[in-house]
Amino acid sequence: MSAPPLTTVIVLNWNRRDDLVRCLHSLDPLLSEQVRVLVVDNGSTDGSVDAVRQGFPGVEVLSNRSNLGYAAGNNAGFRHAMQRSPEYVVFLNNDTVVAPEAIAALTAVLRNDPEAGIAVPEIFYMDDPDRIWYAGGVVRLGLGLVRHLGIREPHGPAYARRNETGYATGCCIAMRSRDFEGFGGFDERFGMYAEDVDLSLRVRSAGLTVVYEPAARVWHRVSASYGSGMHPRKIVRKSAAMLYLMRKHRAWSGFIFYPFSLFAQAAGALLHTLARKPSDRS
């Protein structure tokens, strides 16, 4: 009997040592001849690399000299990982914790469904672990709309079934290595934000699907890079990425509707914050 195919989990990091250590603790029990973990460090100065090498000897480290950003950093990690020729690759944010069965559940989708190009998990807020952050995604570029399904809702039957979805979030993406390579990886012109949507659209345009698999669960410390989902710098960077995304995919009407979509999402987030109990916001 042949051995199970190799999966490499690529964890990109930049100056988030504590988040990274928490993430690797959740991945550590999965390490084997069939599951490898590669940390791609984008020039951290907070001791992240030393923490990995001292605390997780089974984890490989690729140390970049500078912050390459999400797309270029992950692409560099993928090229390095391909030295071992993994059949599957999982791109995972460093500010996450994964359930023990998550990686196997995602790769099972790709193994059993030849039409699946990407597999994605159900993702929860780390500070509210039963509340959904991502349970699939809707993308309507002509309306300037990209949004998560299930966001801020409690887990329930509506999100407990595997199904096709509009796009994968870069928080956690599983693909066959040959597919990721064939699609040319992440478009590095994005730098940060929307490269996950772009990859999903390219995968779908080739006749493959993006599959949401709720049997795989991940918890995400949302907006750890900026401290708040509505931080002005984050809004500016996401908006720039969205404008490039719409231009790349020739969704010209999206330029008209995007400001309304952005306002609606910001208003929804604000209303949710105001609706929470004062003790929840402390």
C-alpha cells in the first residue's frame, strides 16, 4: 500500500511571534511524514524565527530578508515547498488555530472531487469561538460586492453542509500543488487583500469549483495586523485592492457600486458593535 500523499502547510508570518506560536501549537500534533509545516517569515524583527526554531524543531523555516507581502511571500513559500513535491498545499494565516481534523478534511475534498480546485474551512472568531467569520463567500464584481457568508452569525444547520461557494478567503486555502502552480500562484501585483478572490475567480473560470467544507474548522484572530476590522489604513488598502481586482476582471460597473457596498459593510460592522453588550466590548 502506498503512503498517503504529502501535504505542506505554509504559514506566512511578519512580526507576530505570539500568534505564530499559538498557530504552530495547533499544527504540531499533525506533523508527520505526510504533513509538513513551513513557516515563511517576511523579515520579522520580533524573534519569530528563533521562537520557531527553538520551540518547533519539526517545522521548517524560510526566512525572507524583507516583508514581501501576502502574495509574494506565499509564492516564495510554495516554490520552496515544491522541493519536496507535495501533492497538496495549504496556505494558512499565522493568527489562526486549526482543529485537529481540519487539514485532513480539506485535502479529502481535493482528493475525492476532481472538479474541486480550492477547498476552504468554516472559520470562527477566536475571541467568540462559536460565532462565524467565514462560511463561504459571495462575489459580484459588477456590483462591487465581495462578502463573507455567515459573518457574525452563530454556527448552525444553515452552514453545516459542504457546498460550492464564490471565493476562498486567504486565511486558509487548500489546493493541489499542480493546480496552484498551473494558475501561476497569487498575483503579486495585489500585495495585500483581494489576491484570494482573484485566484478563486481564475480557478472558477477554468471550470473548477471552490468548495466550502464545514468539517474543517479554523479559529481566526480577526484583523490582528491592524487591531480593528475598520481601521482606516485597512479600508484604504482593501479598497485599492478591490479597484485593481475590478479592473483586472473588467467589472467596470463595480467602480460605480463599490462605494455603496463599502458603506453598507461598514454600517453593518458598526451596528453589530453597538448591538453588543458593554461587557462584550470591554
